[in-house]
Amino acid sequence: MLDETPLAPLGPAGLVFMASGQGSQKPGMGADMLDIPEVASVFACASDVLGRDVAALVRDASPEELNDTRNAQIAIAALSVGMGRALEARGIVPDALLGFSLGQISAMVLGGMLVEEDAFALIAERSRLMGEAADANPGVMSALLKITLPEAEALCAQCAEGEVLVPANLNGGGQIVVAGTPAAVARAEEAWAASKGRFSRLATSGAFHSSLMAPAQEPFADYLAQVEFREPVVLIGNVHAAPLDAAGARDELVAHLVSPVQFEASVAKLQEAGAKMFAEVGFGGVLANLVKRIDRSAPRAAIQDRPSFDAFVEEFEKE
């Protein structure tokens, strides 16, 4: 259920960092950022925590290897956190943060809620549990275009045929991602195409934000009980489109596994509070494009490689 409580006004810059979610990964992503000291430091931290070379993962992994949940989550998070740290080191500090799915954990680091070491260990455990749930309960995700939430809900009810099929990402601008069993999602795609709709299958290895992830919830809750959370700057959670605090962080992350991502509502709430720039830190520009779908007039930036990073810093220094 959405939280309708308005946010307090953001700072005068109105800068929102958005941290990328799973599905945005691509071999070689961020490779030209690895020589920036802050980015290199974050990748080194992730490598130390996990006992593997995370930088080599983004440089050298095949698409199949990188798409595995256990690899994709850590690589995407390291890049988002590294880019955010590099921007902060150059005086570009966000007034609020918003992550998409996995990106919520990256946002927690950039918002001061989690230390980097704890975050990478948490992501490793989260991805392991989600990967096990996906192996036990195979599923897929597909983005349906030019569809409303009532239409998506009706389509899921029509095509489920007793299997799991639910709206999973409420992205806005007529885009809703559904998640469920492979057969159920295929039926939904076929039915939507038959009504002249378009769809795009996502590069994920499971039906995230659906009940097929439920087996991961209890062990993840047990793990989170040992993690320390601190009070963040303004950070909007995916489950209720409301600010997170340290006391509610664990419940949010557990519910998040099976709850839809309320991205459109989160963007709207930040706009009402005075957001003036939505800057995605990560790869692929997915979130920046979603903001464009929601509001074509909203200033946005996709910081995903060295040229876009340098251009954003240069533009900031002019202001």
C-alpha cells in the first residue's frame, strides 16, 4: 500500500541520485570508470568482501555469466556505489536517493544507511537466496508497454491459469513489468500482443517481486537481524514509496522480495518535494528513461560511463 504522506521539501539543488536495478547489466559496463579512484576503491571493497575480482566480472564476464543473479547484483551495485562516491568526491551530493529493486541497497550505501562492507555482504546473501529461490521456482519477467495497472491486473488474472503471474514493477509512462512462471508470462505476452500491445522480456534469471521469491524471505530476515542500519538522508523505499528509516529497513527489504516496485509513485513524491534533477548512477539509462516516460519535462541524466560522468561533472561545475 502506498504511503500518501508528503515529503519535507528537498534542498535547493533538488538533486536525486537513482541507483540502477538488475536487468541493466551488460558485459564491459563501467569498464572505463575503473581508473577513477573512488570507483576503484568501491570495487576493491566488494572484491575483498566477496573474495573474488569484481572488476574482472564487469570487464570480462560473458552475458550468460553476468546475467546470473549472483553476479549481476554485485556488479551493478559496485558500479552504482562507485559512481555515486566519485560524484560526491567532486562536490555533487544528492538531496535524496531512490533505488530500483537491487538499487535500493546501493542507495542505502550512498545515503549513509549501510557501510559498504555490510552492503556487499548483504547483496551477496540476497543474491544467493534469490538465486536459490529462482532455481527452485523458475520464473521470468516481461515489460508490457502502453498498459495501465487495471489492464495489467486483468491480464494477469486472465493468463495465470493457476500459476503465479503478477504486476511486479510499476514503472509509469504506460510500462508495467509482470513476473511469474515462464508459461504464465508467455501467455500474458501473447495475449497482450494479440491486442496490439508490445512487450520486452527482461534479462533477469527469476520472477523477482513475486511470490516465487517467497522462499528467500525467512532466511533473508534472519540474516538482516545481524545487520546494522543507520539513519539515512532522504531515501525513498520501493514498497510504499515512502522515506525509509533505520527501524523499518529490515521489514522493507524482506517485503521487497515479493512486493512490486513503486517507481512511478516514488518519482511523483520526489517531484512534489522539489526534485529538480534525477541522475541515474549505474548502467543502461533505464531509470532515466523511465523518468522521461513519467514526465518528459523532468530534468534527468544517465551517468553510465566516463563521457557521461565527465559531462555531468562539468555541467555541475558551471552552475
